[in-house]
Amino acid sequence: MFLRRGICSRLLCTLVALSFQTIARADGGRVVAEKGADDYRIVLFANPSPLRAGMVDLSVFIEQEGKRAPVLDAVVAFRLNKLSRPTPELAWKGTGCVTPGQSVNARLGHSGNGLLYSAVLGIPEPGLWSLGVSIARMGKTSLISFEVPVEKALRPMQTMWPFVAILPIAIFLYAWRGFLLRKRRSK
């Protein structure tokens, strides 16, 4: 019986971990690109990865090229411009949607990591986008551009299934527990 209880708890932990793997977020996402320009080396992180139309978390790590020290005193902004032809469908029209060419200020430590400048913004449609990162520091402004492909947004059920699956899994596990308890009592 003790062995079965250990197997059940391991199975439950595995199911919970697997169901939440799509919604767990690291502090900056995955590395999308890296580029050196002027006196800086910039690493671009994005969540979700690959980038999809809708709400995305963009973060940059800025490092001084010669010193290899993080830059923590800059004013950073993101600017998105569509490079490919417009698509007939808009994937995102809600709050946070970015108008192409609109500048969005990034904050230091927004993603939970004190070394990353980040902002959450809505990309309205899939296609090829140019992401400009503007870095203003000590009276000098640098602009670094990244070409980022953005895929179609996922259907709502594809993103929400872990939340929907929790209740049936909990009911099944409760019923299974009752079955095991009745079986043990009957012995």
C-alpha cells in the first residue's frame, strides 16, 4: 500500500507539472536575438517563444561592450514596425495593442530580473516585424533594430487548456482515492 501511495503522489506531481508547463514564465523568456551596436551588446528575450500575435513580453539585456558590465541607468523604449504585407485578420485588438510605429517604454526589473528592461505589449497581427530598441544614456541615443517573425495567435482553447483540465483531473483523482479507500476497507 505504501508503494502505491508513492506512485500516486509522483503521478500527481508529474501531471500538475506538465499541465502548467505552458503557462510557467521565466524572468525574461527565451533568447530571440543578440546584436552588438555602438558601445552596447543587446540580448533580446521574448515570451512566448516563438513570438505570436497577441500579448508578448519583450525584454532586453544591455551590456557595455568593452567593460562587459550591465547598463542599468538607460531609458529604453521599444518600437514595432510591420515589414511584411498586412494580413486580413487582426489577431489582437484589445488593451495593450501597439500601433505600428508607436513607442513603448521599457522598465528595469519589470520581468522580475533586475538586469532586464522589459515591457508587455500587444502585437496586432502575424508577419515579419522590425523591433527597434532605443537606448538613451548620458545624452546619447542609440537605435538597434531586430527583425522578428511573428506567428499567428493560438486559439483560446490551446492557451487555456491547463486551467480547464484542472477540474476533471481533480475529480478523477478524488474518485480514484475513494475507490482505493473502499478497496482497502473491504480487505
